[in-house]
Amino acid sequence: MDDTVPVRILVRDVPASVAFYTANLGFVAEGPQSPAFASVRRGNLVLLLSGEGSSAARGRR
């Protein structure tokens, strides 16, 4: 069984958010990163960081 817990978070600045979570909270960047989307992991918690240019942010202004 996969015990990964994905949580999507809408952020204003994806690179700054990745820097914050990795430098301050012990997360590790995963997979491809872009200005619109990135993923960071700590244990079984995966944060899906969605920026303003991502599909998750469309219609949320």
C-alpha cells in the first residue's frame, strides 16, 4: 500500500516556496521544477506547489 499523502498548495512564487520548504523545513525537491509547478517531499508527505500559471490556479483570482 502506498502511504504517500499528496497536498496541493497554491503559492504566488513557486521557486521561493521550494527554497523555503527545502531550506527551513527539511523537504527535498522532486521531479521537474518550473515557475508554475513543483513538488517537494518529506517522508510520506508530498507538497504539490502550484503557481499562478498552473492549471490548479486557473479561475482562482
